[in-house]
Amino acid sequence: MTDQGSRIRAVFLDVGGTLAYPHPSFHGLIDEVCQRHGLIINPADAERAEPAVWARIAEREDVGRGFSVSAERSQAFWLFVYRSFLTELGFAEAAETDLPQRLLETFVRLESYRLYDDALPTLDVLRSAGFTLGVISNWEEWLERLMVSLGIREYFDVAIISGLAGHEKPDREIFLAALDAAGTRPEETVHVGDSVRDDVKGAQAVGIRGIWLDRRGAPTVPIAAMNAASVQTDDRGLSDVATLPDDRITSLAELPALLGITATR
């Protein structure tokens, strides 16, 4: 192992957009639910509507932040998001029916999510290498059940979930809670996630090395697709030009080598 890797004792990871995603996609699920209720759209329609939905979120007093820290706030926020999508898709009347509730119910079903192909192999390598593994996620309390359903809960020594912790990334408190639970110092820790603002900036604020997982693999991207329930309010930090990740990867498969893992660790 390289000297750089040997200083790292703990690896924290985001979940939505990093380890798991809604299947077949966020936009695809919206399409499926709408079509079951007689609305003819396709995932491309939902993707095109997304910038306008972001604009609606930005106009909210809370700007979409803090939605996951309580069940009541979560439900109110997601119903707002789904109503906004339906309105922007040209179905304003449907937005006032029970369809937003049906969308909400779909996105909280455990079976609606899958792991990325690179998730389990990377977790296997990291665990075998002896790292303390942790999750830091902006997600409601049911993330624990989802992790069990996906078969990854056993990999993690630490799971700090905003819906249980009462704080969301990029707040310092959620990262400090993870450090305390893991028993590591910031300089011994890395955090990996797909949001520059929430994951990288939040980690760096407490001295943790922030690694940006850029699954799109491009230096610049349009407004980010809402790849998972926990990241729908996340602009991937694209407006935060002052934040630069310590490292950038395009797949979790690149992480072991970045940490200097060798067969002799």
C-alpha cells in the first residue's frame, strides 16, 4: 500500500447516487407510475421537466433543505416535488389528485432500488483491506431497512442517517457524528459521494478528504438528474465554484487504487 493509503483508517460513503439508485431510474419510475394511471409520458419528458422543478424547489423558503430530518417534512417535500413534476409535464389536474401520493409510495418501497454494479465489489475490497466503513446519507430513517434489503448493511461499522441524526449534509454535525462513531480523526478518513456541495464541501469543512464520485464522467454537466431520493435537492455543487474535490473518480472501482490498496495491505 502507498504511504497515502496507509494513513487512511476509515472510508465513509454516501448512498443515493453513490451505492444505490432507483430502478430503472428516477425518471423511469415516474414514467411507470404515471402510465399506470393513464398519463402518457416517457423518461425523457421527465428529464426535460427537471430544470423547472429545480426552479420551483429553489423558490421554497427552505430551498429543499432539511427535508429528511422528520417524516412530516419528508412527506410534505416529496409531495411538493411530485406535484411540481406533474405540473411541468402538463398534467396540472393530475397534480391535485392522489397521484403524487402514489409516486411517494413507489419511491419509499425497498424493491424500487438497486445497487450500482461497482458497489459490492468495491465494498468487498475495502472490507478485506481492513478499513472501518461508514455511511453518511441524507435519507429518511428507512435507509437502514433499505441497506439490509440491498445486502450491504453488514459491511458498515457506522451508519449516520440524517433522518435519525437530525442533521443533513453538508452540516458539520453529521460528519462529526460519523467520526465519533468510527473513532477516527479527520486526517485518517475519506468521504466519497456524488455531490460536491453535500459530500465534498461538507467533508472538507471538518478536515475529511472529500472524494467526488462523478458517475457522468464529464468535467461539466447539466442540472443533475435526481438519481435517488436522498439527492433530489442536490445540484452536485455545480454552483459552488469555490469547492474543489480532493480527488475525482468516475466509478467506485477506482477507489481502492486511489487509496493505495495492494494485495499486501
